[in-house]
Amino acid sequence: MGDLTRNFSRSEFACPCCGRADVDMRLVEALQELRDLAGVPVRVNSGFRCEKHNREVGGARRSRHLLGEAADIVVKGLTPERMYRLAEQVEAFRNGGIGLYPQQGFIHVDVRGGRARWARLDGKYVALDKSAGQRIWTAAGRPEEVRATDGKHQKALQSEGGNDHATA
């Protein structure tokens, strides 16, 4: 039983560096909705990050983790690609950020209030868009329905060191 929602506790979002857990309740409520849809536990690998810890893990300068608006998660028994699709069913994430990390085995979700999609493949950030024409390849080497946008967006993400998210 959680102290924030039925399944989530503040301690799950705490920065491992300093213990702070400034978490946005919109994120927690969206994660609870995701947990309810999945019907299985959702593990928060990374929630709130202080600036020091964010630098240590190579997080983006404007990471949503710094605001308590983001979490890197694993849904028990699901591939990252399936986690991505499930997160798309939660309105706060559908209208926020979802990052796919198939080789690392997790997804990033956030409640930024604007749509953003990306994947980290072979050490590079790639913008994702369901309406674009290229397929991405999963860590298992299979094509997925999530699609990468044109090279212009890929180049922009790489030159900026990623999107407004943090790395694992």
C-alpha cells in the first residue's frame, strides 16, 4: 500500500543522492493509471533527481526529473516496446513525454504538458513519431510500429544531447 496512491509511495521517487522526493502528483496519478491498466507492478528506476545526481548520471540539463515530473520505469513482464504502447493509453503520458530505451530495458514517462517522443538506439537519440514513415528496430532486432522521424529531427536531438529527459 502506497502513501501517495494505492500502489506508489514517496520513497520510490526519492533521489538516491540526497533523499529528496519532490514529485508532481500528476506523474504519480498517471503512473497509478498505468499500473491499473497493466495489472502488474510498475517499478520506478529513477524519479526525482537533484542537480548533482542528474549531472552524475548524465541527465539532460533541463531534465523533467529535476522538476519531479518524470520517471524511468519498468512494467513487470513487458518489453520496453509494449510498455511504450501501454503508456500511450494514459492521457497524461500521451500528452507528455515518452522515451523508449529498448537496449536498457525501460521507458521514460513524464507529464511535461506537451507531446515528445524519442528512443535511444545504439547510443544515439532518435525522434519518434507514429505518423512518420520509418520503422525502428528493437533491441531484439524486430521492427516495431513506433516510427522514427526524418533525419533533420534525429540530427537535432543528437546535437542537443537528447530531448528534455534524462538518461538511465
